[in-house]
Amino acid sequence: MTIPHAPLPGEPQGAPVRDRAGGSAVAGCDRRSVPLLELRGITKTFGDVVADRDVDLTVAAGEIHALLGENGAGKTTLVRVLAGLTHADSGEIRWHGEPVHVGSPADAIRLGIGMMHQHDMLVSSLTVEENFELARPEPPLALGLADTRSRVTALTERYGVEVRPDARVDTLTVGQRQWLNLLRILDGRAIRLLILDEPTASLTQSEREDVFRTLRDLRAGGVAVILIVHKLSEVFEVCDRATVMRAGRVVATRPVSETSKEELAGLMVGHAVDTRLAGAPTAPHEVILTVSDLRTVGAERDLAGVSLEVHGGEIVGLAGVDGNGQRELGECLAGVRRPSAGTVTVRGADVTGCPPTELTSLGVARVPEDRHEHGLALGLRIWENVHLGRSGSRHLVRRGVMDTSRARRLAAELATRFDVRTQDLERPVGELSGGNQQKVILARELGDDADLVIAMNPTRGLDIAATQFVYEQLMAVRSRGGGVLLVSFDLDELLALCDRVLVMSGGRIVGEVPAAGADRTLIGMLMGGEHQQVSGEAVL
Amino acid sequence: MTAIAGTVRRGDAIAAAAVRMARATVANGLIVILGLLVSAALLALTGADVAAATRALVEGSVGSPEAIRQSLIQATPILIAGLGVSFALRAGLVNIGADGQLYMGALFAVIVAVYGPPLPWPIAPVAMLVAATVGGFLWGALPGWMRARLGMSEVITTLLLNFVAFWIVSWAVHDPLHDPMGGGYPWTPEVPAPARLPVIRVAGFFLPSGLLLGLVLAMAISFVLHRTHFGFGLRVIGDSPQAARWAGIDVSRLTIAALAISGALAGIAGAAELAGNQYRLSDFFSPGFGFTALVVALVGRATPSGTVAAALFFGALAAGGGSMERIAQVPASTGLVVQGTVIAILVASRSAAARSFSYRLRRRLVRPDVGAA
């Protein structure tokens, strides 16, 4: 099977480059040939957050290169730089050894770089062929649908995809749509580097195997593939080399044949020294939160029977790759998603499916993952946001009328206590910086000395000082005997703060690890979907 | 420059609020003036005598006590209906059905006043207003229910219910409620004298009591929005339905309530117009009051005070437009041109480009400390 591919004169067309040196990707390259792609010192920051820090990466023609790392390690930003979707602050991209400027997706397409995004880029209300027409690099004035149809038919036949060109995209399955995303990139272009950001996340096993077969075909045609993956098993299924990123840096690049799942998992989660912030284990308190066999139907990732307990005086971490049911669990516990089965009890009271107001009156604080969408009404004043959903429980309302002067006074007190930095609580909360917005949420949720805190990625996007402040607040809850369930993508954060860490994968909890002296490799393996292999060791 | 919130004194907060309000008023005033200028330019293009037209406009709207009375009478229905549209807008709901709700309110009111038992003043006008409230409430609650329970866009349903209300009224005034002594016009008998809303004379000026009712309602709405639990919930929904859901606010219930109250206010506007100006319900009762109310609410930025100011302006424009036609032979529909121009400029001024420009300007000039912490 041949793949659309136009070789340039003098282009290296050899076997996949196997490099032996793990530490430096550049040094390890086959010196006789120039690699297809070389990234040197790529740095990209967003405000105070460094997404990529001095990243080097080398990819050879005809190799499938895995990019591994936790959420937020900088993988997606790196490939977005490559695809011209964002610009690096500094660093160099070399293509066939020549420095190139990738200023826009059009530049990337001209070089032969195609990217398949994590999220579907198809227009649902259009047909398959119309979507292909949209993706043409230089659209003609008139739609050439007849021509497009024959191309689509040729592509779908070649790759064995059963999709009619005139089918509307919204009638297709997730797998079919994913295929179209891929075929659209391969359509009519001389693709030399294909970037796939978690292409298999929502596919069935057989669809996954089809995609991998296609990737191997492309590799045989000399195309280089960068594959962002989370499942360790997939690295060993199709990849030639794997680069592990962590906190914006490249930690190591390894030929897959010379590494193991354990090594990659260990590199992914790091071997940081024990930086525990939480003090000595507190004496066991009574159980505050009990979740048993919680299930959902119709969510993005359904819960498949989650059971856990949170005691007073402990912080329980919930680790896992994004999209494994953490969000759905948090929503169930926050009262905004109704589980289909199972129970949630708070201090013995059954609160399954209870509305948020009832949870509030039971002392359950919720720090939502999405500050802007779920946590705050951005156009409303700061003091009003401090009482959002709590004006009743704070007795600020009498016969429907709000005591606004008392509400302002209380908000000012809480804002001071939680270090919200602003001159004027009458301003819309949307004008505050991210850190201050999160402090407004903490002031609201923790101001009444909550008994149980459900915190979902509470430090995402915050600078160091604000992050530290969030940690202090969560630890204060713990030391006064409250319980915290902390959902986070940052393993360092979990290990530093928590008493024990639960690992979630595929909508269930696949293991529990005590945080002190935790076996990071074990957590990494559990997160990477290898729980069958390690379940004997994990404390379940 | 960063101060801790707790140190802010109440006086400062009030001063800051006053500054913000003044700034919004100036901004909207500029938009209206720009709209007038553009309209004048359009008039000049048609070869009209712009100077004479302007004179007629000013004289016909504020030139005499009688002109002012006309302006205030014109302002009354668009003020009350405009308050209704504003109220829904604060909950994030676009009520384009104020005209239909106004017709339904007037229909309920005329039934009580003309076909009910004869009532003395002031019970009669109160009974009319109550009936109109019920009519408008129901006609607003219906799209509210469709939005909350069936997920249908209130923009579409309120718009289409205008036609339903109009044709119900049209049928009623042609057949069951038709006045046989009415000179053949499709209208109802006149509202009896004890049910009419009087014009109050204050210091040589005439104030329609419907307008006073509108001012009281504006204050009441301001109280509801800013001082009650219910109003807080409405504003949260209007700002972020998701945040409202997470905070445990019953979004469906408040959506229905917001549109029902919005409709009730439009219904009251219908009764005020009926009992204060036209006295008969006909199928030419509303020259688009409900749509002018939408303009009024948008120009007034959905605040009660802004709505009052905008309603007075557009009321004056309507009264002045009539005298413009009589004196300067300029079509009265020029007033509609002004409305349209103002809306176009308003929308443009709130576009993303304009907003980001003014945001950058403000950050640089006015509040260098915001967002710095």
C-alpha cells in the first residue's frame, strides 16, 4: 500500500532511526542523515505559566514517535507550535536541517505537517464531502464536489472506512468521525509529518487497531508520526521512540525497544524528592463522605461503579489522566449531575442526587474545575459572587429581601481573610486576575468552615503564590478535622498534599496508594491503564 | 496601589457607582446624539429642510406644556413595556413579544372595564391594571415555560406569539367586543370615565398618571433586582446559567418567572395606554410599542433608570415626529429611522472590536490597578 507522498531530492529514506542515547534527543540522532524535524530550545509561556521550557526534539522520517506526559506537561502546546497554531517565544524549528518559520497553519501545511486534533474539527451539519471541501488548502472559487466525491471515495476505499461521501457528519459514529479527521489530513497533500493528539481516546478496540494499522502504513511510506498518547500499552504497540515530557521539559527520549512500561511511567511522574506539605498523619477521624458503587449514564465518560471514603482530617487525592471520569464524579458530588445508580452519603445522610443548596447546608464546599463557567458569575460584583448560592445559608435573606449592607460587610471580611486583592468589591469579578478569582471562590466555599471540600483542579492556571494559598487553605480544612477530596492532574500536588491517593481510570478507581513515600511508578502505571498488571501490588 | 478589600469605605463605593453610572449615561447619550446626526444627514439627502424639521421636532416634543404632555403620554407605554423587556434581559432572556403581551394585557383590561360590572374610581382602573397584569403574565409565562421545559428559544416563541395575540385581538374587536356605535371602526366601546387614568397637573405641567405608575414600577424593579434573593438569582442566570446551576439556583423556575413578570409589565403598559390615552382597544392599538420598548431597554442597558431615560427620549421623539410631519412636511416615520440608526450604532459599539478597544483604553487610562494583583 502506498501513501500520498512526494519525496524531495536527497531526502533520507532509510529505516527508522534508532537512537541509543536517552538523555539528549539531538545527540542521539543518526549522524549520517539529517533528521526530518528538529526542535531546538522551544520555549512557550502563557502569562506566568511556562508551558514549554527549552524543549529539544528530533523526529526522523519513517518513525512513529510517542510524546508522553501528564496533563499539563506541555505536549499539546509543543505540537501546536509545530502546526503553526501558536508561536513559540523562542527556539528554532529545523526541517530537513534547514531553519524554517512556521507562522501559520498554512505554513505547516506547505511543509507537509498535518495535525489531527484532540477534538473533532468536523462541521456536523455538513456532509462528509463538504467537510473535505472545507479542508482544501487553497479553496477554489466554486465547490468542486464531483471531484471531491471521487477523492473521498478513493480514500475511504483505500483505508477500508465504510462511510458514504454524502452522509451528514452528525449521523456518523465517533469512530467514523475520527477516521474522517485523519483522512481529511491525508487528502491530496504530501504529508511528511503527521501529528496526532490522543487519537484513540474515544475509540473502540477494533477502531484503535485500524488507526494503528494506518499509522504503520504511513510509516512504511516514510511519513513521520508524532503520537501523543496516555496509554502506555499503545507506545509499545506502534511506536519506535518515546519522548517523555514533564512540567514543560523533555525528561528523556528512549527507543521503545530498549525501555519498559515501568521506566516510562517513572519518567512521566518523576522522581521528585518527598516534598510533602501535609503534616503528620492525623488520628483517624470518622468518615465524612461515603461514595458507593456510583454510576452514571450518558456522560462523556460514565462512572462504572466508583466507591470511596473520605474521613475527617485527611486529604484524599484523585489522580488520573483527564477524561477518566474525575469530572463526572465531581459533578455528582457537587449535586449538578444525577447518578444513575449508587449512593453518596455525607456524615451518614443520604445525599444522592441532592441539589447543591442542600449540600451547602450540610457543609459541603465545592471548588469547580471551570472557574469562569461554573464557579463565578463574571459580570456580577465581587461581593455578590462571595455569596453566590450561599446567601440563604448565611442568613442574609429575610422574607426574600437581602440585607445588602450586611452582605457587603461579610463579603469584605471574607475577602480580607482570603486575601482577595482589590480596592473595590463593587467591581465585576471578571476583572480580577485568575488567582484572585479563585480566592473569591475559596472565600465563598470555605468561609463557613466547610466540613467537606470537593476541590477539582483548584490550582489550574494559577501562579505560584496563588497555588500556595490554595494549598494552605486545603490544609487548614484538614487540620481542623474536615475532609478534602482533591481531584488533580498534577501528581506532585497530590503527593505533596494528600494523605492517600486514589487513581482513576476508565470511570473507576483502579488503585489506592498512600501518599507518603508513594511509588510514583506504580501510580503512573495505574494512570496509564496498566492496572491489571499491577493490581496485585496496589492496595485496593 | 493595591488595597485590601476590607478597608474600602462605603462612601467610596457609592462614589464609584455614581461615576460608573454617569459614564454609562454619557456613552448612551453620545450614541443617541450620533443617531440623531446620522438621521439628520439622511433627511438632508432627501432634500428636506433639516433646520425646519429640527425646530418642529423640538417644539413638538418639549416646546410647550401641551407638547410635553404629548411626549409623556407617548413615553408611558414604552416605558412600562421597556421595563418588562429590561427585566427579562437581566435574566439573559430576550423578550421580543412585548407587543403581543401588551395587546393581551389591553384585551383583559378592556373586558373588565367595558364588560364587567360598573366600578367606581379608583377601583375601576386598579381592576383594569390587575386584569392586564394577569393577561400579560400568562402571555409571558407561556414562552417561559416553553423555554424552561421544552428548550425552545424564547426569541422565536415570543416573536411568534405576537402574531397570535394580535389576531386574537383583531378577531375580538371585529366580532365579540366590537362597538356597533363605533362608526364602523374595528374597535371596542370606550372605557368608561371612572376607569380612566387621569392626567395630573403639577406646577403648570401635565403628568399622565400612567407615567407615574411607570416610575414607581421602575423603582420597584430596581429593588427586586438588587435587594431581593429572587432578583439576585435572576441576575446570576443572566450572567451565567452554568454558575447558577452550580450554585443550586433553580434555573427553570426563574426563567418562567422572569418571562412571566416581563409579560405582566408589558400587559400593564397595554392597560396604561388604554386607560390613559386611547380608551378603545382596536387592531391598530399599538404602533409597535413592544418593539420600541425593546429599543428602549437596549439603549437603557436594561437598567431601570436607563430605561426611564430612554423611554422619555423616544416618547419625545414620537411626539415631535408628529409635529415634524405637520409643520415641516417630513414623514413622521423619520422617528423610526432614528430608532433604527440608534440600534445599529448601539450594536456596533458593543461589538467585540469596540469592546476590546474600550477595554484596552480603560485599562490604560482609568484603572491601571485592575487585574494587576
